[in-house]
Amino acid sequence: MKELKKALADNAKAVNGVLDDILMMGVGPEARVVEAMRYTSLNSGKRIRPFLVTASANLFNVDEAAALRVAAAVEFVHCYSLIHDDLPAMDDDDLRRGKPTCHIKFDEATAILAGDALLTKAFEVLADENTHGNSSVRVELISALAKASGAAGMVGGQMLDLFAEDHPLQMPEITRLQRMKTGSLIAVSCEMGAILGRASEKALHALHAYAHDVGLAFQIADDLLDVEGDEKEVGKKTGKDAAAGKATFVSLLGVERAREQAEILAKQASAHLEIFEDKGSLLSDLALYVVNRNT
Amino acid sequence: MKELKKALADNAKAVNGVLDDILMMGVGPEARVVEAMRYTSLNSGKRIRPFLVTASANLFNVDEAAALRVAAAVEFVHCYSLIHDDLPAMDDDDLRRGKPTCHIKFDEATAILAGDALLTKAFEVLADENTHGNSSVRVELISALAKASGAAGMVGGQMLDLFAEDHPLQMPEITRLQRMKTGSLIAVSCEMGAILGRASEKALHALHAYAHDVGLAFQIADDLLDVEGDEKEVGKKTGKDAAAGKATFVSLLGVERAREQAEILAKQASAHLEIFEDKGSLLSDLALYVVNRNT
């Protein structure tokens, strides 16, 4: 676990460097949108998704610079989704990672545009030959990321989440919602590492199964933090789901069983990595880490 | 001009068919976002940008099916930008193409998500091997579209446009704003036709110069419609710029000179097409058409 924490910190630092390089400030009044993109992207986030990209890529000895650029693209998509989800018309959140959300710091229009531009930038980065010399690898990365983040993935999940506000969902529906909303970007992070590594079908399936379990475990841990977490540590408003009367894993299973379930999923996730032997240890530790984090 | 009108109508019909095929309705409550995507995309729009793609591609005898899929991707980006620009936090428009705007018909959250999903879909379509068999052509298309629509292009232009609401701009700044906001998507439409056609540098430059002039002419015509157009015919609220005290080509040049300027630009645009001889006639007619349209 100590090794993982160091790897996470090193990775976050490296990813921040790449994000910073890519998001160069412009001149002219329109640079306000770049400022907003930088404000949301360059922060102290844990960079779990970028880590999944680079750690998955490492299983196949992928060039680090390529993996980091792909990791940056995934983080851009994640940050865009945070900006748009935080908007007043959506989840209406003022606080994120301990800082005012983008539309509070800037304004709603700038936040909408910053999200749009981050999403666009993700695809621009992936299409760039500096990311990978082989164009067929690049289109595969783009295709995977687009499918995971569009209406059949992350965006569809957010739509379901809004629907859930006044339609109490049951376990199978919540599982589906979370698989789309959070799980699809987590899964594609691992998948992109595998694409970079030209992984075998077998390795790809193992990573996919791992990502599926980690994604759900991550979400259950998130729901637990919403109930039990300290607002200052978590860096965003807690108790929101209960206040909104929204069904979550925790409201349906109870705290105890939800925690058990998250731990079972984490162990299950690790088990899928056996084919990678020692090389899978960081990803395996990450599965335990996501269920035991306090932020 | 009669030939152009038929070509525009045929193209719009073909593009609508492709859009309809791509945006398949899903099941489950999240299909609401697809419904909103379809609502905004499948309508009676003139499909100028898709036409620029297919007409440019035709200069190089590109396969029609490929050109139509690329045209659909550009239209997705255009439609996403309309949805987001119409939001209350942006231009706050209730009417578009004679129908309630997306956030009026659905709600703000759904409109934001529908825009996000349309943008994502554009890149998914371009990355798909059904669009073009050669992956290096596909990444070139993606790269061009991402650059044109991101912070350095369309999104940056919209940011400038918001800035212009309380900072009266002069001609050079308005020209730059419009080149980013409207011009970049018009230019990339022609460029993508050229990429599909593996055009020579010379042909690419000619098309680029054409698109630059058409883009500005198009915008001046838009400003004229805002002043002189009939709200019912135009299909959106008119007189908005003047009411907001916003500087436009028309407010700076006056109606007469603005119209002259648009016509000069249209002729200049046509002149750039000479190297294509007869094959350029539809694009040449289009330049005249955009300055003389009444919707």
C-alpha cells in the first residue's frame, strides 16, 4: 500500500505536468475559457483514472510519455463531466475538491464552455501523433473514449441520475446507472492502457472485469463518504443524497452491508489480475485503496 | 442557382437520413437524452456545413457515403453548439429554426447533456471505420474538427461573443470573433472534404481561402437578418443584437455597406475556386446564396 501511495503521487505529479503543458494559456479575452479549464484540471485531485491508464499500460511495458498523454485525455473528460454536473441545472454544487466549483469561480456560461472545450481537447490530444505514432491505435483510443463518455455511457448515466431524483430506483437499476455514470470512464481508462499495449483478448477481458468491479466498489465508497465522510476532508458537500431522498447503494443496503459489498468487490477485482502475476500488484492495491479512502 | 437549390435539398435529405440512422433511440429512461439529440438534429435546417463537406469532397470524387458521414459529424458539432449557445446562461434563446429550443422543449439539464453527447458522437462517428477505411485519414479528420471547435476555435469565439456583450468591439476584433465562432466550423467543413479527397496543397489553400470569405459573408448576412429579417421566416428571435447594444458588422458599417461587403466577399470566395473550373460551380453559387438567403 505504501508503494501504491507513492505511485499515485508520482503519477499525479506527472499527469499534472502534461495537463499543464497541453492547456497553454492564450492571449485575448477568450483566454478566460482556458483559465477556467486550467482552474478545474490543475488541482490536487487523486487522478485515479489517469493512474488506471498508466498502470494498465505498464502491464504491457508501454512508453510512459504515450500513456501519460492518454491519461491526460481521460482526465480532461472527467473534469469536463465534473464542471457540467456541478452546474445549477444539474447537481448544483458549489464546492469540489475543497474549492469553489467552476461556475462559482467564473460564471455559468464560462463553465459550460470550459467543459465543452475540455471534452474537445481530449479528442484533439488523442488524435495527435505525439500521443502515438500509429494512427490505428489513435482511432481505437478515440473510439473507446467516445463510446464510454457519450449517451450510451457517462452522459447516459448522468441522465439516469437526474431521472433518479424523483424515481426511487432499485438495486439492479442503481447498478446500471453507476456502471454508466462512473464505471464506463473507469473501465475505458483500463481499456485504453490495454489498447496502447496491444493487449491480448485474454488480458483485455481480465482488465475489463477488474475495472467493472473497481468501478462499483468506487461508487459504493463514494456513497459511504456521502453518509459518513467529513465535509472538509472529502472536499465537497456531504449528506446530499440522503437530503434529496435519493436511493443509493447505502440507502438500499445499509452502511454495514454496503461496506462489506465494496470490500468483496475490491477482492474480486484483485482476483481478476492474477494472470498478470506480480505486475498487477499496484492495480490490485488500488482496488483496496478506493474502498478505504476518506476523500 | 436552381441547380444549387436542388443540390442543397438533396444533400439535406441525405444528411438527415444518416443523422437519423446514427442517432438510434435507446430504451430506458436515459433515452431522454437521445430524444433531445434527435429533436435538435433532425429538423428542417439548411445543412450548409454538411453541404460544404460533401460539395468539397465532390471536387475530388470522394465516395458519397464517406462524405455524408463526415457531414453528419460536422452537423452534430453545429447542433451541439446551438443547444449550448441557446441556454439561459448563454444567449438565452427560446426559439430556433421556428421551434422551441432544446432546453425549452426538454429542460436545461437534458439540453446540456444532449449537447455534450452530440459533440462526443461527432468524434465517435469520425473514428468509426465505416466512415473511412484508412485510419490516418480518420485521425486527420478528428484532429481538424477538434481544433476548429475547441477553445482556439468555435468555443473561444463564443467566449469572445459573451465578452462582447459588455465590451463594444471594433471591426478587427469582430472579424476575429466571427472567424472563430462561425468561420472555423465553416472552414473545417471544406477542409474535411479536402482531407477525404487527399487534396493537393494548392487545392487545400484555395478551399481555405474560399471558406474564409464565405464564413464572413455568412455572418454579415446573419447580422443583416437580425436587423431586417422577418422573425417567422428566420425562425428565431430577431433584433437581439441591437436590443443588447452589441456591436455587429451592421452596427459598425451600416446596412448598405454591410450588404456591399457581403457581396464582395461572396464574389471573392467564388474567385478562389477558379482552379476547380466547372466542378466548383455549386460551391461558387453557395457563396452567393448565403448572402442572399432570407432564413
